[in-house]
Amino acid sequence: MTPAGSSAGLLIGTGIGQGIARGPVARMSPPPAAPVAERSSLAPEEETARVAEAIRVVAADLAARGEQAGGEAQEVLEAQAMMAQDPSLAEAVEAKAAEGYRAEWAVHSAFEEFAEMLKGLGGYLGERAADLNDVSQRVIAHLRGLPAPGIPDPGHPFVLVARDLAPADTALLDLDKVLALVTVEGGPTSHTAILARSAGITAVVGARGAAALAEGQEVIVDAASSQVIADPGPEQLAEAERRIEQRSAVQAAPVTPGALADGTPVPLLANLGSPDGAQHAVELGAEGVGLFRTEFLFLSSDRAPSVEDQTAAYTELLKAFPGKKVVVRVLDAGADKPLPFLTNDEEENPALGLRGIRALLAKQEILEDQLTALARAEAAAEADVWVMAPMVSTVEEAEQFTELASAHGLKTSGVMVEVPSSALLAEPILQRTGFASIGTNDLTQYAMAADRLLGSVASLQDPWHPAVLRLIREVGAAGQVTSKPVGVCGEAAADPLLAVVLVGLGATTLSMAPAALAEVRYELSQHTADSARAAAAAALGATSAAAAREAAREALATQHAQ
Ligand code: PEP
Ligand code: MG
């Protein structure tokens, strides 16, 4: 991946998913002009009351949009509505009004200070600064009697270009009209990206040069190569049309169990963060769940969740998958996913701190409650529950977790391999536990020493890097020696070509955002196990991520030609 930038007609950002689309640009309606520090002729209490009313209306609107959108979007919008009603924000607004300023300025400056503070915290909270700016602009628009800034309606399908897109807007995008989404700002873990990925919208985020795109200008948005091509030529258009048609044929193909061309089964599973997405995943052909991220259920709690609450949430999930495998990960707290009741926010380097299984073993009662809840949920439903520990880095942690899970009556337990040490020790680890699931997002971050949230090192955060592939090979080989299943549940499994390579490296199942299932299913069905192994060998022999991708592509083309 090239750093965000542009050359004539070609803009580079970060592609979300594998989609491709073409169409004319329509830009977002601009936000209200920034207020200035104007003195008010009203009493401070009157200005404060105006703000309180505007916040109430905006929060209710966000919650209503959430309800309309449902699923993951609903959680995001409800979190945003809660953010708007944060009492410390209200106090900061009141303090500005008490200094004699108008409501608009009080909102603008109080929200900006909060957003700056969030940015300073970085990581998951830093990414929420954009959400807060959106709330501020909505409140200011309401105070001025203006409509909320939002999605344009040029009367025909369009490629939406925005500086950054608020969750409230992303959630309600009309996919019949919005062909693709391009943002100037935002990274691969911004809410825009998360929602675009789960809705299957073709998107390129963080394409700096997109700020210069004009209304009506023709563009091709190619998420697979992270590119936006402005004013494409006839050949580029013809190639884009060919790929668009091929994609829609793939999306419309009948849902079958995941398998290679020679019939080797490769079960395709879903990554989920809440029980809400389960039904949709089943419709898209998920053969079970390969990663249920339990921490997503409790990101906004400051107390450890009760056994009862957890049992209810897990039972709801399991009931959607009768007779199917559901891999539940115990709470993975830390770094980009802090949980106040488990992590210490004073660590200087939380990605290398007391996180994942380390944090759980340090507060074992929380882990035991979760295992109790999972065992109860398993008894109440008919799914086959597999439980796994995140961020395992030693053989002892794997052993300890497996013993605890079995003491709580959970028959299948395993570990995530997302730290290089556990990839290198995969064989002794697998001798002591039931299965491994490779988390390529963190495995890449740690192998390449490249923060997964940092745009400036995004080019190193590439699971195609042969250094990462070699670690994966270790785990695949250990799975074969010990006859234990090895899944992949990081984003890498959602890249169709890489999915073939992962199978060639020894992965026995692949788990991904449900929107990616169709394309991965299709790509696997085109290649045999021998071809997958040849592609893996070719990629392993490369010296860069780009060369590995190319080598795998060539190896598969050669195998096809034979
Ligand atoms: C991973 O690290 O690849 C993974 C699947 O876990 P998460 O993205 O939740 O950290
Ligand atoms: Mg991880």
C-alpha cells in the first residue's frame, strides 16, 4: 500500500473490503460555518437552556436513526447520542455561557476541547473525536435553525465524497444511490470504515487528494487496490465494468459450504461483535461463528458485566446457530479496546501491557464469571461452543486457560495466535490446548512493530508480508503435526487471494466479516489444495508484501493454465 497521496488522476487511500464501483462524485453538504466568540444579549441560563434543548433534539434524532438502521449501526449511534449527553460536556458548555458567550460558541468551544482531549488519548478513543465533532455540528445547525449537515441527493446514483463521514450518516446510506464512499480523512479503524465494512459498501478512506474532486467528476473507486481514479480513460472504465459484473455474479451465486475446487472443505465462519448481526450472517452463508468479540458488548461499561447479563447475550447468539460451531473469545481488553474494569489506562505502552489473557489472569474472577456464563449459555442452546483466549504469548498461559475452561465444563478451548511468540511455539501450545485461531491483525502489528491504528505506518500493517506469512506457516504446520484445527479470524481471511494462501499455509477454517463471505467462497472454489500450497510457497519466497501478493497471483494463474 502506498502512503496516502495522489498523482494525476490517481488518489491513494485505504481500501475497505474488495469492492469496485464507478460513477459521478457528489459531495457532502457542508457543515455549518464555525461560530465566532460572540457575546450574548441573553442571560447565561437562557443560552444554557437553548443548548440543552438542541442537545436533546440531536440525541433523540441520533437514537431514532440508530433504531431505523439496527445492528452494529444502532450501537454506534446510541453511543454517539450518549456522548452528546455527557454531563461533563454540559458543565463545560454552561461554564462558557456563564462567561457571557452565545450558545453556538459555547457548544463549539466546549466540544472542541473534548475532541482534542480524545485525540490526545489516541487509539479507539482518539477515533471517537470525529463522532464528537459531528454531534457539535448537528447541535450548532439546530441552534441556527439549519438542517443537519448530511448526504446529498443529486437525483441519480453517485460516489459520495466527504471529508469524514459521521456514523449517523454512514448508517443510513441508501445503497441503491450511493455507489461507493470516499473520505479524505479517517483510518481503517474509524467508525466510518467499520460500518462501511459491515454494510459491504465499497469504500476508500483517508484519500487526502479526494478533497480536490469536483461535483459530477467521474471516478472509479477500487477498494481492493486502495485507489480512486479520477477521469478514467476508456480502458480503465472497461476493466472496471468487467470487475463490477464479475463481483455481482459472485455476490448472486448460490450459497454453498466453503470448499476448494477439489472438494477439500474449508468452513467459512463469521466474525461478530454482537448477537444482532447473527441472522444476517446466517443468510450470507456463515457456517458458524469463528470469532465472537465479547468485549464489544461491554466497551461502555465501567463495571464488570454480571454472569446473568452475559448468559443472556451469549444464549441469544448461540440460538442463531443450532448445531453449528460458535467460537467465543473471552474479553480482549487493552490498547484500542480499553475496558475500565480490566485495564489500567496509565500504562505508557498499552499494546505491550497487561492486556488480553494477561489482564484476565490478573483478575481471574472476571474470567471465571465469563466462563460460567458461557457454560450456562451452552446448556441453554444447541450450538457447539468453542472458547478461546486472546493475546496468548506463552505455553503456560495456554495451559492455564485450557484448565480453567475445562474446570467450568467447557469442552473445547483454544488460543488465539496473534503474538509472534505463540506462533513460534505453536506446536507445544497445540499439544496442550484444543485449537488455534490466528489473529492476523495483531500478529501483523507485532511482527512488523507497526501500530494497527497509525496511518503513518499503514504500509507496514500488511498481512501479505512474508514475515507474517512465515509465522502463519509455523502455526499451520503445528496444526498438521498435532492434528488440531487452525483457523484464521483476522482481516486477512477476508481478502480472497490471501484466503487461498492461508489455506495453503495450513488454515482449516476462515472467519471474516459476513459481507466478505461470498467473494472468499468463490475464490476458494477456483483452486485446488495443491494450487493453494503452490501459491503459499511462492508468497513465502518473496521479500515484500507486494511481491508476495504478485507471486501468489502468478502461481495460481500458472496452476490454472496447466
Ligand atoms: C486480530 O488481532 O486479528 C483479531 C482477530 O482480533 P482483534 O481484531 O479483535 O484484535
Ligand atoms: Mg487481536
